[in-house]
Amino acid sequence: MQDNKMPKVQVRHLTKKFGDLLVLNDISFDVHAGEFLCIVGPTGCGKTTFLNSLTKLYEPTAGEILLDGQPVDLKKQSIAYIFQEYSTMPWLTVEENVGFGLDIKGVPKEKARVLVDEYLEIVGLTKYRKYYPDQLSASMLQRVVIARAFATQPDLLLMDEPYGQLDIQLRYRLEDELISLWQRTGTTVIFITHNIEEAVYLGERILVLTNKPTSIKQAIDNSLPRPRNIASPDFVKLRNEVTDLIKWW
């Protein structure tokens, strides 16, 4: 039986080199089950390299990453990954896109149908289930991707600047929907962003990275109440604190 006190994710002395270039330098931290962790840092500091190491797209040069106390193994563990680019399959309908990960996992068809129906309803796309991606707006496309990720009920959800291409109004709306989904499901989320306000708005904890060779400059607990008000003095104070950490790396 898994120890309830065991961190969901344990990163220990993670180091990644590309030839002589040291990108990730001896990074260690934990992520607890159900936590929403945001990671911010200067542009080009290696945030995406870190996520790619978590999914074993890149093999670490040194160190280890444990998920539920075991080395990350995508054949045994379920990790969902949401990219900045829309990753819908254009030849599949909305409902087929949402169910794609369930098909890959071999989920029985009846259970998969129930999950697809549930998450289409949650993200407000039920009446668009027979549409194809080229018939959808940018925000609807990202909703499809988010529904597909959550429908697989992953052990860990990784998000790499998923709202970077959206305008501010759409970003706020999707951020609120993401928080609602996270609260309903208890999914463990690691969210990469270069947007400091977004990190403060979303995260329960914020890891601030240094420039390359990248290490953790500071971990900041974020206990601001939800829903968060970006104009409140406490929000502005925390945003400025994170900004100063990045400015003076």
C-alpha cells in the first residue's frame, strides 16, 4: 500500500547536459498528491527540458524522478502532457479526440463513453461533440485538449505554457475552467509558464528557476484564497515578489 505521506513526485538531483552544455543543474524537489505546482523562470532557462525529462523524452544525465515512489515508466504510469500548440487530431471529431487517450489505454468502450460524456459536459462542448477541430475556436480547441487529458485520469498532468497563444480574455476564462477541473478531480498538476501573473493566479506553490545552468532559486507557497483577485494587494505583492526573483537571478 502506498504511504499517504509519500510525495506524488520526487525529483532528486536532476541534471541534464547536451554535450558540454549544462541545462539542468542538480534540481531536487517534491510534488504532493493533488498539488497544483507552477514553475516559472527566465526565458530559455530550461523549463521545457525539465518537463521532457519528466516524461523520459530526455534521459537525465544524472539524478532520478520518482512517481508514486517508482521510477517514471510510461508503460506503467499514466502521465498526460498538454503543449502550447493545439494537439487535436484534425481527422477526429471532438468526442473522438477526447476519447483518444482512453482508446490508447484500452479502457472498455462503455466506460470510455461515460468518461467522454462527462468531460465534454464539464468543458461545455457536449453540443459540439460531432464537430471537427477546424470548425472550432481557439478556446474550444484548448478545451478539447484539456478534456482529453483529464478524461484519462492521469497520475500526473504536465502543462507546458498551454495558454501562451491566447488573448488575455480567453486565457482568464480557461484558467478558471482549469482550476475548476483540478478541484473536482484532485489531479496532480505541474504547470510551466513564463507568465508570472498566471503562476500566481493558478499555483498552490511556485518554483522560481534561475537562468542556465538551471537550478531552483526559491520555492514559494501561495495560500491566496480562491477565486483569486488579481487586483488585490496580496496578489500584487506576491506577483512582485516573484518578478523580483526572476529579474535578479
